[in-house]
Amino acid sequence: MKLLPAHINQIKDFVSSRGFTEPDLQMEIIDHMACRVEDLMNASSTLTLGHAIKLAHAEFGVMGFSVFEDAMRSALQKRYFKVFRKLYVANFNWKTVPLMLAFVYLVSIICEAINRPQTMFTCTGLALMLALVSNGIINAKRYERYTKMLTFKMGSMYLVLSIVVFQLYNWLLIQLKIYTYLEASLTGLLFAGVLLVLLITIHTINKTQQHAVDSCMKLEEKYRQMLS
């Protein structure tokens, strides 16, 4: 038998009551539960919906959804990482690479002309901080219902790693004054390269989050149509 809107609502309420906080994870579990309940009810015409839900839940073992939740979270993390990696690599193509090289060259020329690495780092850091705050506010409004998704948590992790690299440049070249032993042009190239990596990472995080939100919205739309 095909599940009715009332059946879907009951399954959603059952899964939601288990306290899942990530919308993408919750929708994946609802989808799995709905498919399994439908299979069980098709196998036995006398099986009630409530009993089918209990049987499907019992299949997860004594730990209930917790083990499946961990497995699904791990699967989603791997899926998002593959998407992030694919999108990151896609940034490097015959159209964008010349622009990246031009950006590195331009920034390195500016750094060499100013020849004050600490000032450049401070001003760029403040500009980046302002840009990240603005980007966060925009995304919070655009994806208001989805900001607790797993991909947003992973995006924060990638961003932190990129900022660590940026700060490593600051610590090694500026705080330890290693730049004094290097040519101004080389210092500028290194700074431009690190800055480019950080900007590409931010851009890729936004695209990955958009991809994940779109996938979650499609799954929600699937069940919204079933309920209409």
C-alpha cells in the first residue's frame, strides 16, 4: 500500500519527537523510516501504522535511532565533503585560473609597493572579518530554517582551518619577522596565495551549503506533495 498523508505526518511526528536538531539529518531518517514502514505494511495487510512504526524503529536495535543517527551523520559528512571537494576543484578551470593569477600578481604588487606586511595583514584581516560577519548575517536570513544543518557546522570547520593557515602566515612571517629575510616580492606572493586560498574556501563553503539546502528542500517538497 502507498502511505497516506496522515501516515507521513505520524512518521514525521515520531521521528521529530526523538530530538534531532539537524534538519537534513531529520529528513534523511524520515525518508528511511517512511520507506521501511511502507515495505512492512505492504508485506502484511493486517499491520497497523503504529505497529509498523514500532517494528521499523525496533530494527535499529536497543539503542534506537542513536546508532543509525551516527551512521547517517557520518554518511552525510562524507557526502558533504565530496561535494565540497568537487566544488573546490571546480574553481580551478581555464576561465578562473588566469583571474586567480592576476589576483595574486596584483596583491603581491600592492604588498611590495607598501612593503609593510604587518599593516597589510591587519587591514586585510579587518576587511575579512567584516566580510565574514556580513556573509554570516546574509546566510542566516537566507537559510533561516536551515542554519542548524550539518553542512553549516562542517562549513564552520573548513573556515576555521583556513583561518588557522592565515594566522600561521601571520605568526611565521610577521610575528617572527621572517619576512625581513625575504624579498618583498616573495612576501607579497605568499600573502596573496594564502589570501586566495581563504577566499576560495569561503566561496566553496557557500556553494556547498547552497547545494545541501537545495537537497533538503527537494526532500521536504517530496513529502509536502505527498501530504497535499
